[in-house]
Amino acid sequence: MKENTTEVRVRYAETDAMGVAYHANYLVWFEVGRTALLEELGYPYAQLEADGIILPVAECHVRYRVPAKYDDCLLIHSSCTELRGVSMVLSYRVENKATGTLLAEGWTKHAIVDRNMKPVKIRDVNPKLLQLLKQ
């Protein structure tokens, strides 16, 4: 499936006293990657919401390998790896741009729901998005 690569730089506010990125920031960076992936596919979050769809996170997982540090430039690789009925899974890899070192990897599982939190099949709402995600 289609993969997007997005750059982020570790800001001072995202680190602890040792200059190491706080663990929860990886989930924020996953969201940055997810948003960029949808934009690259030509179907940004704003369009999803205009179509009445939201993607709340139902589960998430991060495996930390090497810490990111203050001012590191990171590459967030994001892809949709599973589409099933009323849910989707996006996978992520976070690398240090300068060294290519894998820092973390993980995934988020999203429910596909309408504004009333009722599950919907993405193909019933917008077949275009289904095709874009399967590229």
C-alpha cells in the first residue's frame, strides 16, 4: 500500500532534562504522518470530516528502539496496512534522517464511524478513499 514519508524535528519542549524525546510524542508524530498520508492521497482529514467520517483511535502500539533527541530530524514513514469492514490499521516507522537508524515502530487502529459514533464501512461512504488507501 501507499507509503508517505514526513519530516519532523524534535523540539526542545518535546524532550526531558536529558534531551531525550518524551515517549508520548511518538503518538503525536504518528498522527502527523497519518495526516500527511491522507493529504498525499488527495483526501485530507478535512474532507473526511466534510463527508461525515471520523477515525477515532481504538488501539495503538509503539515499540521504542533508540531514543530520539533534541534537534534530531526524524522521518515518519506511514502506510495503511489493513482495511477491514469498519476499521483500519496504519503502520509507522520513525527513523533518524541523518543516520537512517530505526528509532521506533508501531501502529494505530482506527474505528471508521460517523459523527454519531456509529460504525460505517468506508466503501459505503466514499469508494474513492478505499481505492486510494489500497494503492
